[in-house]
Amino acid sequence: MKRVDKYFSRTGSLIQLMIISFCLLAIALSLWKLYIHQQHSAAADYKLLAAIPPEEIISLQKYKFESWQDYVALQQAVKIFTNKEKGRGEEKREAVEEALRALQAQLDCKTDFKNLDWSIVSKDIKKKAGQIRKILDRYPVYQPGRYEFPLARSCYYEDTFGADREGGKRTHQGTDLFDKKGTKIFNVCSGTVEKLGWNRLGGERVGVRGEDGNYYYYAHLDEINPQLWVGKKISKGELIGTMGNTGDAITTPDHLHFGIELPNGEWLNPYPFLKVWEFHKFELTGE
């Protein structure tokens, strides 16, 4: 009888252990799926932000500073809707644009975003505007003072993200900012130095994992700040190094290749963010 009790006791313990293990595995899988979903969601949100023309952000921050996010959310929601409806009738497009002007007029009168008369637009536009408004708060890449333009003065750069490199073998995953050799380069976002030193393409380069989770890449440096090391905490505005043309840029004029890699491994077009950060540094604050 004791042997039977002992057998059932062991069997019960084994079953309990299996149930606990199964529950822990289920929790781990759920957390992993949530993590992957959040990364994909963040990537989609950042791409939406990168698709906003920087001149629109700049104009609204100049003239509608206190509520620029509200105006951006409205404009982008209507733009997305009208692009989807393109070719389905001029009257419908004009009606939507008229509704946009009416909502903007309400914002001009200091009406809170949530209290706008949303009945004059479709539920889809209202929903999309609300989503964009939340994204602008969640990822403050366009908020004045939150990020730093990487140079101490304005310089020449174009939007070449996605352009062919090495005869089409790869694409350009960043923005090139041109100035003279030795120009100081500064960190755009507080974080931790993750990579530092030489590689074939980037030459002397520094990679910083920002506090926002993104990876900020500074390549073709002439010299790296000797005060940096892998694992060092680095502040926004701290010296990264100086401009050069090391790595595969040896035949090109001196420039900084600046890249932004999202946590899911996708590279994001940095051009629109740079234009807004440049405006913040040299016009909005008058440095």
C-alpha cells in the first residue's frame, strides 16, 4: 500500500512539474510573440514618421508651435485617405480637403484635438489621425530638443537612401553629410557605445545604441574620439569623432555616413529627421 501511495505521489509530482513547465513555456512564447509584434509595430510607426515631408514638420513648428502635432496628424491622415481614393472622384477629394480646413480652423481657435468636430470626416480619417497623433507622442523624434543634429553647422546633404551601391549589389542605407576633413561630429541621441573601430565599408566607425532602442551609425570617420569605448554611456551632443573618408569612401569627398537601424534590423531613412534636427539646432533655437 505504501508503494502504491509512493508511486502516485511521484506521478502527481511529475504531472505538476509538467504542467508548470508547460505554463512557463506558454508564457515565454507569448512574451516572445509580443516582443516581435512590438518590434514590427515600432518599425511601421517609424516608417510612417519618415514618410512625413520634413518641410511640413518645419513649417508647422514655425507657425503652429504649441499644437504642431495636431496639425501634422490631421494633414497626414487626410493625405493617406486621399491617396487611397485617388481617381475615385474630384468632388470627394475636394469635400475631404474642405473638411480638413474646417478642422484646422478649429485648432486655430485652440480647440482640443479630441474635441474637434470629427463628424465632418469619415471614421477612417478620424481613426488614422488619432493613431498618428499617438505615434508622434510615442516616438519624439520630431520633438524640439530631443535629438541633436550631428554637425556644429549646416552642411550639404541629399536624400539618397536606397540608391544603388557597388553596381546594385547593395543599396545606400543612410544619408551622407559633406563637409571638410576634421569637422567635428556629435552624437544625436543619448545611449551606449555598441561598436567602435574599423570595418571594411565604414572605415573608422562608431555605433551607438540609443536610449530609444535604435542603433545610430557614424561611418568614414577620420578619427574617433579617444574618450569612447564599447559599453561607455554617451550623452546627446557628445563628441563622436571627426569627418573623413575612410573605408570604402576613400575615393569620395570627406563626409559622414549617418544611418539609423531599428531594433528589428531594418534601416530607416534618416534624411527627414536630419532636416528637422538641423532646423531645431540652427533656426528654432538660433544657435
